[in-house]
Amino acid sequence: MGVAELFGVTTKFPVTLLYRHVLKAATRFPSKNRDSIIVEIKQEFRDSRSVTDSKEVARRRALALDGLRKLETYSNIDKTSNAWEVYMAGMEHKFDF
């Protein structure tokens, strides 16, 4: 179970903790655009600080959790291996790269 699944169990968790986990996963994300992705994540969280509507807060939190799940999927791949496997939530098979 990844960190995103642990966050998904309850909606009563600090946003700062979610933010730290998203940034940590983003720093391990295998992409040449990693730096710009991190900048975008920081800006999204900064922009969300002023949101007070509970439905919009819940929507943005769900979006951040989904992003964390996706980042974790690719962040934990062994980059030195030639046999990559990715398991997608809800899928019954794996993808080999």
C-alpha cells in the first residue's frame, strides 16, 4: 500500500503532510521535466491556500491524492533495471516496459 492509499482512508489529514509526500514523490519521478513538475506542484498548492469552499477543497485534495498515486507508481521504478513493471490500480494485469 502506498502513501496515497493511506491518505485516502481518511479526509482528516494535514494538507502539509500531503504536500510533503507529493513533493518527495515528484523528486523521484523519472522525467527530464521533473524540475518544472515540482514548480507546478508548488504553485498549485500555493494557489489552493485561499480556497474556502468545502466542495472545492475536497476536489483539490482528491486531485492531489490522484497525482500522488500516479507519481508513486513511477517513482518507485528501479531505473537501473531493464525490466520495468507497473501495476495500475483497478487493472488485473501488469505492464512490462
